[in-house]
Amino acid sequence: MKNLLSAVFMISLVMVACSKKETPGFAADQEMKIHYDTAAVDSFSAGATSVDIVRQIRMSSQKYQDSIKQAEKLQKEEQKLKEELEKENKKKLEEEKKKTEADKKKATPETSPATGTKTN
């Protein structure tokens, strides 16, 4: 019985000591990242860029974005024009079909299918 109690005590002691513990406070602060939107202060350090160059890069990227937007607009306009042309072509084809059917009916004398006689 003594051995059983001591074994249970040792196992529970090991489980408590080896369990993961969360440390609130400092560890949670490390996860937060700070994003700076500034240029390097030391112009002689490695990777430093001047303010003028940073401004040119931002302007060029804005121009690039604008050009992409213009290209998308042009593509949309072209697609709309193509769709309109397709609709007009379909309408013209339907009108031509109707005209040809009407011409065929006028060209052939009308006969009643049941009696086989001409009607005026």
C-alpha cells in the first residue's frame, strides 16, 4: 500500500511539473508587430534610401496602379462593345430568317394540308 501511494504521488508530481504553462504578459506583447512607414534616419547605413527616392518609388507605384485601372476599363469597354455587336448580329440574322421564311411562304402557293386545295 505504501508503494502504491508513493507511486501515485510521484506520477502526479511528474505530470504537474511537465505540463505546459502559459505565461501571460510578456509573451503576449512579443506577438504584436509594429509597422513603421518611415525612411531610414541614418543616410549612411546599409539599405538606407533618401526621402526623394522613396517619394519617386511611391509615385511610380501609384502610376502603375493607375495604368492597371485604365487597362481594366479599356478591357471592359471592349467586352461591352463585342457583346453589343453580337446582339446586333443576332437580331439581324433573326430578321433575315423571318424575311426568308415570309418570302418562301409568298412564293409557294398556300394549300391546306387536309384537303389539298388552294386557298386565296
